Amino acid sequence: MKFKNIFFGFFKTLLLTIIFYSGTLYASYMYLDLQNYQSRSVSPYFFERVQGTNDLLKVIDMQNNFQFKTYDLTLQTDIDLYNAEVKPVLLKWKINVASPETESSFASHLSARIEWNIERNLNKSLLPREIHVAIYEGNIESISYMENPAMQVPKIDTIVANPEGLIVAQTTTVKGGGSALLDYIAQSYKEKNIERIRLYASKDEYYAQRGWKIELYSGSSCGDPLS
């Protein structure tokens, strides 16, 4: 009887664990054809609260724009720059300051994922890896991690925007960095005559509206909340 109770207790715990994590074990495998891709030229923008109301007004920064930088992790100089410029940002972002199950908390999770993947692979003799970042007024606002970018169909392993900009009703942090970085990556590979790029994403609808096509894929969720 005691054994039976232990067995069913274990089975119940296992079942609950599977149900809880089922949402994080599934993502869509998406690709973007680049032959006819047109740049979206995403500008930085903020939200300002309308005085006396709870309404938010979108304000585009017409005077500044995002800058982009790439780190080639096969080069020691770029590894040193990553450690000095990007890693501290990821370490800050991965500290979850938002409520669970929000886009901001998910972005923190993805930031931790990027930092962990890079540290795991940094000293291994693996295929080429790159980090792309979008910068606004000297601050990194979005980061992507690509494994084997030289392959015929390059894959974006993870892309994430600043979690602070994804907090509900946030009115002080610039937005648009994730979309701008994604556009920069697409344009960069189009100029190299690459026909398509891929990524794993949890936000299928977000990408589908931007021309990405969906293929079902069962694996770890590597999508990205984008501002």
C-alpha cells in the first residue's frame, strides 16, 4: 500500500511537471525568404502617458536611430569585446524584475539562455558563432545569438529585446530595438545573396505578420519577445 502511494505520488508529480513545462517545450520553426525582402527601417520609439489619463501615446524619435554591431566569436578580440560590452548587459537583463508569465520575464529568461549558451560554447572548437546587437544612444537594446552563420540557411538561435522595455505601461525605455535588429540581420544576409534565414520562435503571429513562414518544430523554446 505504501509503495502504491509512493508510485502514484511520483506519477502525479511527473504529470504536473510535464503539463507545466509543455508550453516551454514547443516552438515554431520559421523561415524568411530574402529574395523579395524589403527593409522595414524600424525607428526608435517611446510611449508617453497622456496627461490626466491612462492612455499611452506612441512617440517616434525622428532625430536618432539604432546602430548595429556584430561580434565574431571565432576571434579573440571580439570575444574580449563581448565580455566587456555585451555580457554585462545579459547579466543585467537575466535578473527578472517583472511578474512571472509576462513578456518581460520571458525576455529575462532568454537573456539567461543566450549568456549560458555563449559561456558553454566559448572555448569549444565549434562552428562559427556571431552576436548581433542594436544600440540606441550608446546602450544595447537588443541582442541576437547565431550559431553557424556561414551555413546555407543561417539560423538565429535566440533574439531578445531589453526586458525593461517590455514591462507593461513602461514609458521611459526606448522600444523597437528587436524589430530593428531583425531587419538588420535580414538585410545583411540578403546583401550576401543568402536566400533565406531561419529561427525558432514562440511568437508565431508576430513573425507571420512580417512575412515569416511557419514550420512546426518540437524542441526548446527559443523565441523572443521583441519590443
